[in-house]
Amino acid sequence: MNETHILITLAGIHWIALMSPGPDFALVVRNTTRYGRKTGLYLACGLSAGILTHSILSLMGISLLLHQHHLLFVAIQLAGGGYLSWTGFTILRQILFSRRLASQEHPPLQVNKEQIHSNKHAFIQGYLTNILNPKALVFFVSLMSGLIPAGFSLSGKYLAIILLWGLALIWFALLAWVLSTRRIQQKIIQAARYIDSLCGLILLAAGLFILAKVAEYLFN
């Protein structure tokens, strides 16, 4: 294949992977429906920045070294699994807490600090969620090593990086934009708690799955 065909194939595989439900997708859905468009767009920028980092590291060969160095890769898995599990647990804990408040006859006025700071921390949360996900590391190592040949031009590599980053930004920003439109908001407002619960469970399950894989590797 020439470089154009390689880039088209790269873009197609990456686009399908972006659309697949996972931690990144769940985070955008949950935070956009809960905190609004601005937070969703900040989150999209953070997630795409994580993908940009993965793309650069993969083309430089650093990600492959991390994947082959078992102790470093286990450390990344522990950090990623722990972060995803904690994020999912925090979401589920907030749902239980809000239910307890709603069940009180005169619930005290509470200020949701996460909502106040959600725009400030959305970029960082998105970046950490993507960059600490070991599945993303393995995906980009496999994608780059499988499609990008050794003789690939420097301009082609730059285009590949821009393509992967740009598609991620477009997809997550588009998702945040659609979910924050008035018509969609009106339809999902009654299901907000169920959406939060599902997203929390997805993040928690993804984190626990990664931690289980680490435990299996360490104790077998």
C-alpha cells in the first residue's frame, strides 16, 4: 500500500475504535449530560490530547518499549486500572448520596464542588482517562507497528499524528455537542440517573478488569 492508502486505513480503524463504547465514550456521555456542553468540549480536548500523546509515543517507539518492559507496563496498568475504578466508584457513590438526600424530608442545601470545578478539571480528567488506559497503549502500539512501515516518510508520520488527533477531537466534540442540544437534553433529563449509573459501571468494570489482568499476571 502507498502512504495515502495506509493513512486512509489508519483513519478508518481509528474512527471505528473511537465510536466503540468504552471509558472515553462513557466519560463524555456522563459529564456532558450532567454538566453541559462546555464541560463536554473541555473533556473532548483532554481525551484527544491523550490520543495525541499516544500517537507521538507510538511513532517514536517509546510505547513499544513500555509494552515490552513488563514492570513499567504493569505499573501503567495499575495506575490506569486504579484511576478508572476510582472514577467509576466516585460516580456511583454520588448517585447513592443524591438518593439519600432526596429521601430526606428536608434535605440540607448542598453545593456540588465537582460541578463547580468540572470545567476546570474536565481537560485533565479526559487526558488522564485516556493516557492511563493500558488498552489505549496496546491499541496504538498495534496500530502503528502493524500499519506504519519503517520507511514511512516524515511528512506521512506527521499526517498520521494529526489525523489521529483530529478525528478524536472531532468525534468527542461532536458527541458532546449533540448530547448538549436542548432537544436531546429534554429527552435524557429523566434518565440522567440511569445514564450516570451505566457510565459509572462501565468505568468501574473497565478498571477492575485491568486490575484483574494485573493480578493474574503477578500471581500466576
